[in-house]
Amino acid sequence: MDDSIPRSAGAASAWGAGRLGGDGAEAQRLLAAVLGRTRGWLLANEQYALAPDARARYAAWVARRARGEPLAYITGEKEFWSLPLHVTPDVLVPRPETELLVERALALLPALPAAGSPAPQVADLGTGSGAIALALAHERPHWRVTATDRSAAALAVARGNAARLGLERVRFLQGEWLAPLAGERLDLLVSNPPYIAAGDPALGDPALGHEPHGALCSGPDGLEDLRALIAAAPGHLRPGGWLLLEHGASQGEAVCALFASQGWTRVRCHADLAGQPRVSEARRE
């Protein structure tokens, strides 16, 4: 262990911030996770003496973060829709902008089904950590939520999150996109598919280098998976069903054009909190 690491929590946090380019918040989050405490506790206990093993782990975690590894992979946790999710390098780190998919899904279907009507059936395609599916199940206990993913490792992460959150009623199926839903008709399909073009300079971001490549990239223009979902979804939707897709900030026009060219109606694109076109939706009559 590097003996230059201060022994008090406050000084160690400042040491970490210096090695992270002055990012005190990230240094505090790392140290709080090492100690199993909150940032609030850390700020109120700056004189707390760190044990040698905690100092060693903190030094290792700061080094990993300085090399560009996402904070969520280091601590093993990321909050999404106020739900604490376990994440690993087998899944994408959930992003705040993806919460817009949850908002739109909740807005498109009734909070409660009409008397005598069946519960709405919803599927999250390419669920990864389960973030979207679990947020929907948490908000709408009566919905029948299914989550699909081609990766067995990702589904293991998602199932673990469902168990920790008491949302085991979510159904998890392995397979490519809609393949596990053969013969089923649902009310709403939602997905945050890969949408980065191969060769996009954004892939040079060190953080993206740690995330699963197959969950990020989609062909030469980034639209391959979006095209496939728009084409295949009608066969799995009831009349009046909806498809909700996240996409890149520069892809809104192209995605809406794909919807229109295949006969979808009520096509709309919604901006995220940064004002960027982020989620497009359409209805199948």
C-alpha cells in the first residue's frame, strides 16, 4: 500500500480528488463505498481513521477510476429511477437520460386497467441490468413485465437486481430482441438498443472501452438494431400498441422517418433533460 495515503477520511478523500483531476465528489463516493457509508456520513466524519485494508482498497479503486473505468463498475452499484442496481462489466451502466423511456411508458398506458380488462403486458428488449423493466414493475405493480436479453450474464445481473428489489414477478427470457416472445402480443415494447456507429470517435472515451461493445455499437450508421426493432415489433403488438426506442441525439429524424415509412402512426420524438432528441415513440394501428 502507498504510505502517502492519509489516514483520516477527510484527508484521504482530498488525496483521491487530487488523483482524479480535482473531482472531489467522485473521490468521496469511492471512499464512502469502500467504507459502506454515505457521502453525508463521510462529510460529517472527516477525522475517522481508516484501517489499512480500507486505505489499500481505496488506493486501488482511485487508480482504476483514474484509468477511466466507470465508477459504477468499481463500486458495483448505480442508481436508476431511485432504485439501487448492481452492475458489472456484463451490462451497460444505466444513464439518467434513459429514465425518459420509463417516463414515456408510464404516460402511454393507463395507470390502472379498465374494469374487466387484462393487465397491460410490457416488454423491455435488451434489458441489461434490468433497469427499465424493474423501474416499470416498481411503478406499476399490476403490469405484466417481461425482460429479454441475448446475454445470459446480463440476465443473471438483472435477475439478481429483481430479487434484491423484491420484484421477482418480472419475467426474464434469454434471446435476441423479440425472439423469446414468439406468438405473444403485448401492449408496449420499450428498448434502449445499441445505437453508436462503428468507428464513431465517441468510442475513444476510456469509459466506453470498459462497457460491453455489443451493447453500444450497431453497424456502420448506428441504426441497424433500431431498424430491426421497428420492422419486427408490429408482429408482437396488439392493435394500438406502442414501441418506445432510445437513440442517439442526432438520430431522431432518421428514427421517425423509419417509423413513418413502415406505417406507424402518432410518431413523436422527445428530448431529454439536456434538450437532446433522445426517445422516439410510435403506435401500431
